[in-house]
Amino acid sequence: MKIAIMGAMPEEIAPILQKIGSYKTIDYAGNRYYEATYKNSELVIAYSKIGKVFSTLTATTMIEHFGAEILLFSGVAGAISPELKVSDLIVATKLAQHDLDITAFGHPYGYVPEGSVFVAADKELLELSKRVASSMKKSIKEGVIATGDQFVANEERKNWIGSIFGADALEMEGASVAVVCNALNVPFFILRSISDAADMDASFSFDEFLLTSANESAEFVMKMVDELVNKNI
């Protein structure tokens, strides 16, 4: 089994590389990938750079070029739900693109013909995450994550996304990764640690809490990897 572990920024995969320790570095298609053997399983790790285009390219490359059979995404997100606080963990049950808009043609926000507004995450991996959370004595929230090529730092926009998509959190890569994995029949799991409230103070909060939140998410994802390797599901 080969597992892909993906983030958007260097800070999101740095704790994972530190835990892995030894790895091989490969430059391919304008990005850098890290391959490692971990407990008799193969890993490929990368950060895509920010945004839907780069995350699509990286996820596709991890699957098609490096042969990943499962993809786990570790990163940070802004909260929409008032129940989410900084460093809380949220697992995506489904994801949507909040900036995809062809409503002029009578379609709902986030929809393209022959597609769907939402892409659902893998149920087995969601169940596994519950067991991991229990073993770590951590609380995780399941919810809808909205993705767009915008860093949202506006309360009105945040509330609109929450209303239209029923979203609990927002970020800039998850839904595009979900589309790739769904199309290529690869189980995927998107975990985000809350770094900010996606409001007018988002830029300040993001800088302050990025490293802490990234570490929270990475620790959980590595526990997921341990379970996958041990049970080889």
C-alpha cells in the first residue's frame, strides 16, 4: 500500500517529514516530492502550494505518477461555524467549491454540468478517524468544508459561504483534491486544524496560529497512517 500525505504549505508537511526522518527527495512537474518507507509501507509526501490549480496538479501527480492508493490531506482552515475554535480539528464529510459560479445558466453555486456541488469523503477513513480520535483522547468535528481561490478575511463573505453551502470551515485546496480522488477512485481524507476565524482579523490570526494548528493536524494524520499501516485496510 502506498499512502500520499499532502499539505498546501511547507509548514503543513514539515512536522510529518520530521517524524518520518529519512526520505528521498524527487523533483517532478515543478514540485518537490518526498518518498519514504515507513513501517513497511511506502509514503509519498508533498506540499502543493496554495490554491486549487496547484493542489489538483499535486494530487494527480501523487496518484498517477507515484502510485498512491490512499490520499490524506493535513492542513489548516478558517472557521465558519461558531463552534470551531483555534486548534480544533475538523474532518471533511464532503467538500464544495465556494467560488465556482455559473448561476447565470440556472445552476446552483458550486455546480458544473456533469458534476455535483459536493464530493463526499471516504466513509471507511472517516470511521478510522473516529477511532484514532478516541485513542488520542481528542475531539474532532465532522463537517462540510468549502474551498476557493480566496483567502477569506471578510465576515460577510464567510457568512455567505456558510449559508449557501452549509459549510463549517473554509480553505483553498480540499475540494479540488476531492474531485481528483473521486475521479480516479482513490479514497481520500481531508483533515484541517482551525487557524483563524476567517473574519476581519484573519490575516493576523493566521500568522499567529499557523504553526500550532499545522502541528495539530499533522500529529493526527500520522496516527491515521499508523493505523492504516498496522491494519493495511
